[in-house]
Amino acid sequence: MNMVHAEEIEVLMTQLERGLVAYGFSLCSDLEQARDAAQCAFIKYVQFCSQADKKVENPKAWLFRVVYNSIMDDLRKNKLKQKYADEVIASQSLHDPHSPSRELEMKTMKENLKEEVKKLNELEQRVFQLRVYREYSYQVIAEEMDIKVSHVGVILHRSLRKLSGQLKSEMSEVLR
């Protein structure tokens, strides 16, 4: 078993620690991250050399490579985290009902709906407006319009089918 001696580590640390930290800092511009990477490199060196039949021919180059890899891994992880955070923020703003784009979208949809309601016949318009805008029950609508409750349901269903078809065809044209 090949064991790393404490004196060898001390010599390497004295000779290389400052250079490893400076190199790490040049890669990431974060002194703490550079120190962590240098410390990690020495720990990995001891672990690697403690394994049977493992010897590092050029410890200086090996330690610098470990610092480089450590910093690059951290930068990739941070970039991925930032990308995910940006996507979450963008997604939230898309679904935020108070964002300017969402408010404009809702306003446009309401205007389109009003235009499509105008295309319904007078009876369908009246039933739709009472149910959707005033939130009247079927019973109240039936009493106000002097029609059967079941007929209110039929008229409303027919109106919604017409509106749905019109808005779907309109959306398919927009998405082409």
C-alpha cells in the first residue's frame, strides 16, 4: 500500500497552495471558491495516493488539473442553476395575472369573446349574459325570460358550443 507522508503534503502545500488558489481565482473570480477548490485538490491527492498501487508522477500538474476540474464543475452547476432559476422566473411572469403581457392577453381575449357573443342570436346573447356576466342561476334566468329551466340549459349549451367553435377557429388561424 502506497501511503502519502505528511511531510510530502506539507511541502506540496507550502510550494503550491498560493499558486493553486490564484489559478482557481483566475478561473472563477471567487476567492472562497478558489480556496475550496485548492483544499479539495489536496484532499483528493491524499485519497488518490492512499489507494494501492497509485502514484502521481507530476503532483503539481495533477493538483492544478483537479483545481481546474473542480472550478469548471462548480461553474457548470451554477450556470445550470441560474438557467433553471431564469426559466422559473420567466414561467412565473407568464402565469402572473398582473404582468403586463398577461393583462393584455386577458383584455384581448375578453374583447374577442364580446365580439363572438354579438354573433349569437338575441335569445342566446341574453341567456349567456345573464348566466356568465351576472351569474344568475338557471331558475332566475327562466323566470326573468319566461321560459322553462331546461330550455335555459339548452340555449346556454348551444351558445357555448358556438362560441367555443368560433374561438377555436380564430385561435387556429392565429397559431398558423
